[in-house]
Amino acid sequence: MPTHGQSSMNYDSWKLASNADSRAEVLADRCSDIEAFVDGKLGLAVTQANSVSEGQWEAEPVLAEWDDDGTILLELNLRLKRVPVSGNPGDLLELAETIVRLGETLASMARNNQTVQGLKLAPSVQERGSGQQAGLG
């Protein structure tokens, strides 16, 4: 039991002192930045794809999580609504072309966001330093 003149170390201070959760905090920050970046780009791609297609894309917010190895994994749910169909075999081709248009829009955005180091991320990641974003190509 500490005496009146001594201070006890709380859990947060211990974590910071021991660097116990620094990896988890870095991964959590990186996941948040990736979610924001992908949500923004996907929102633009969906808007562009919807402007040239009768079908309408909707995207749920992206979820980024990491596994025990520190690999970041994305979960993304897309919904395609109101694609006109006639019941003919050509309907499948129309569906495929609608999916391809969204993919081409995303691919174009990805090419525009490439750097020598890999993917450009949100400013908060870039401000943290290039060493922490090296594995995000």
C-alpha cells in the first residue's frame, strides 16, 4: 500500500509505460484511417457508377479489423438495386456490365491514389510518419 507521499500507477499509466498496447493502438488507428479512406473513395465511385447506370449501387460503411498476425482485413457490403430485367439471357450480361462499371471506376481511383510507397491514405496516417504506413500497399 503506497504511503501518502507516493503515487500509485493506474492501468493506463502502466500501459503507456510498458508499451503494452501500442501495437493495438497503431492497428486501430490504421483501421480507422483505412475505413475513412475507402468509404470516401467508394462513395465517389458509387455516385459515378449510378450516374451512368439504370441500376443503383448502395454501400454500407466499410469495416476494417485486424487478425492476430496484424493483417488488416476489410469487410464491405455492396447492394445493387433496381437493375431492369426482362427475363432474357441478356439480363445476366447487363448485370455483369453494371458490376464491371463499378469495378472500373474503383480501379481508376486506385491508380490515381498510387504512390511509390503504396496507397495514399487519409492525412492522419500520413502525418504519423511513413514508417507506420509502409505495409499498406
